[in-house]
Amino acid sequence: MNLVSLVGNYFLWQSKQQYRDDALKFRIIRVWQGCSSKEILWLNDVFDIHRDATMIKRIQKQTDNYNLELKAKADSLMQNNLQHKKGK
């Protein structure tokens, strides 16, 4: 029974890891504002074929920085909009 549980947990972990990897791939493509087929092949190599943990961390950092910049812009626009409405 423990072996079945262990195998089940492994496949669940693997499935969650694949989901996280795919989500990160889509986020970096959004940061790049699209990508070429060559870049998609490179992403597949980094994540799947010759997994490169260092490069994956760099990609994660790049997407995190993009999200922070996007949030800062949105907050700034919201503040400007609120100030503009108060002035009327």
C-alpha cells in the first residue's frame, strides 16, 4: 500500500511541477511580448530536455521584475486618476 501511495505522490508532484513550468514559460513569453519558434525550442530545452535550474531562476526573476514594474505602473495610473478626479 505504501508503494502505491509513494508512486501516486510522485506523479502528483511531477504533474504540479509541469504545471508550474508551463505557467512560467507562458509568463516569460508575455514579458517578451511573443517569441519565435527558435525561442520556444530554447525554452523547451531549458525546462525539459536539459533542465537548467540556474536559467529557470533567471527567467523567474525576469518575470517577477516585469510583474512588479507592471504593478507599479498600474498603481501610478490609479493615483493619477484619483488625483485628477479630486481636482474636478
